[in-house]
Amino acid sequence: MINNRVISIILGGGQGSRLYPLTDQRSKPAVPIAGKYRLVDIPISNCINSDIKRMYVLTQFNSASLNQHIKNTYHFSFFSSAFVDVLAAEQTQKSKDWYQGTADAVRQSMHHLLRHDFEYVLVLSGDQLYQMDFNEMIEAHEESGAEITVATQPVNAKEATSFGILKTDENSFISSFTEKPNSEQLQGWESPVSEDMEKEGRHYLASMGIYVFNKDLLIDIMNEPTKVDFGKEIIPDAIEKHKTLGYQFEGYWTDIGNIDSFFEANIGLTDNIPKFNLYDNMQRIYTHARILPTTKMSGLCEKTVVAEGCIIHAAKIERSVIGIRSRIGKESTIINCYMMGADYYESLEDVEKHHIDTWMGVGERCFLKNVIIDKNCRIGDDVRINGGKHLADTETEEYVIKDGIVVIKKGAVIPRGTVIN
């Protein structure tokens, strides 16, 4: 069985500044996605669905909520060797520094890995949205005799300028690498792709940041402390010295690198046939099992994903994702929004006791468009927020505007009658 010979490392990333303010109080893998999940649930679920059940999650910023989520979610049999453990940056006798990059994070965590028996290390990113059978990738790695395998995604010329591009031969072995080439530099970087990809003009192979390493080779590489990043240093250097396979993946995959890509990935779930399929019996996405009531709704709802435990009286909700325990008041309109919901219910007694003027959730007669509402926010009655490219990037104590998307900070209070237009 392949899965008994594999350990997975999920890279939590750095400070997550491009996803700020969503990463202000939590690590990037802990950011809520799709109304009820966390980003880290995606790679963990892909591993579980591939029957790979020994996982380390590496992080160093704001890891408390991530620790709590994983501790409360991923429980395996007492008689099983399965685990999901968070490894935050720690000072040891050998290293007193924070993680300096993706490879350095693995290097500083190797003493934990080497306590286990394994042949392959599967290195994953904690901020991507995709569904993938890792067994197929590892089988291709074994059959080819490769020492390293890099998952690749065929992309077109326009997309290629945003990625590290790999060039492969007719046997799918990688011969060269270039980081984010401009359109003029792309000539000659085409690789053999499937007929379907050729028809779509996707002739270039982008690195997905997903790797398989042979154990012995990874140990050798980790003994070179000058190289701290997989994508920029380890992989380009390894291509020249070691047999490196490119494994093409043609399914849906997106990198959640910034607010814009995060927003589009969530709103894309409202499509009639979303590219990311939450309804696949064979590729389930796992998360913390909550005991919540059914959602209660009134008003017009179109192309909207609604999680459990919501109380909604809105006049209209259109192309939006509504997270767990969300409350939306009467005559409110929500368009193109991601509302993350709440961590707990607020009782009438709580409101009266603390003299709270605004309930947690969205009040009455509000209009919200192109907005991300983080957890536990209070948006008062008659608030109007019309996000879009006409708004300049800005930051206040309560919200941030990035690329026209208005992000309400976690726990923020937007007073009744506020207009952001």
C-alpha cells in the first residue's frame, strides 16, 4: 500500500500579508472558506481521500485557532498510526530562528518526520483549492524512477506569467525552470500536453507547489542550509542534479494568494456547476462536525450557498456564500458577498445585559455588494456598502478595501446608517 509509505507535510505559509486582514488574528490555513470549512481542510481532505493519514501542518504565525481546529476535528482510531499534527516554529539547540522559507520550515521539522518509517514525503501548500488523488501522482513517481516529482497545471500564455514554468520532455521529465517569465520570454517554453489542453491553448506547465520527494534525497537536500525555499531554490537546483518528473494535473486548481483570488474562489461555489465540487461522494471535504440546527430562510435567494444554523429574513440574496450561524435582517439585500458567519449564537439576554446596540450579523434594510464579512461582525440597520473597482484601496479600524472588495474585519462593528459607496 502506497499510503503506508508516505508522510505528508502541509506548508502553512508565512505571515499571510496578501490575505490581510483575514490573517490578522489567524494563520493562513485557518482562514474560513466556503461558509463552513478552513483552508487547511482542503489538503487534509485530499490526503484522507487518498488514504494518506500521517500529516504535519507547518506554521509560525497566529497558530492558536489552527491548533484548536485540528485538535477538535481530526480524530483517528486509537489503534491507528494516523495523525494530523501542527508544528509551529520552535527554538531548538540546532535552530533558534523562525522559518526562513518553505524548505527551511521542513528542514527545522525533520527531526519530527524521522521518528516515523516512510519512503516518500508529499509536500503540499496550505492555501490552494483543488481535489486530487495523490496516489496517482505517487504511482507515477514510482513507475518513472524519479527522485522528485512536481505536480504541474497546464496554463495559457497569459496565465503563465504569474507562475514558475517548467519545461518537460516527451517522457514528462523536467529539463528546465523559469520563474514568472514575461510574455516575450515564453517562446520555447511549451511542453507536451494532452489534446484537450492543446485545444484550450494551455501549452505551458505551471508548478502547483506540490512535490513528492524520496526520503533519502530529501534528507540530503535538507543538509544544505543555504537553500530555504522549494520553488525558488530547491526545485530549480534539483532539476539539474536529480531525476525530476512533471506530473500533469488537469482538474480545477487555484492558488488562494490574495483577497481577490480568495473572493473569486468562494463566489465561484455559487455557479450552477461549480469548478470545485463540494458534492462528490468520493472526494469529500472534511471539517469540524458541529451540532447545529437547520437554516431558517425567507425572501428571494438565487445562486447562493448557505451553511447550517442560519436565521435569514433578507429580501434578496444573490450569488453569495453565507456561513454558519449567520443572521440577516428583514428587507436587506446581499449581492456577490461572502459572509463567514459567527462562532456562537447571541441570545436576547446577552444583548440586553451588555447593552449591545447592534446584533451579530447583518441588520435590517442593508445593501451589501462585493463584501467579505469576517466572523462575528455586527452590521447595523440601514448600512449601505457598494464595493467595486470605483473604490480606492484603503484601511480603517473596521474594514479594508482591496481591489474593490470591502473586507469587514473580524469582530468589527459597522454602525447603523454607515455608507461606503
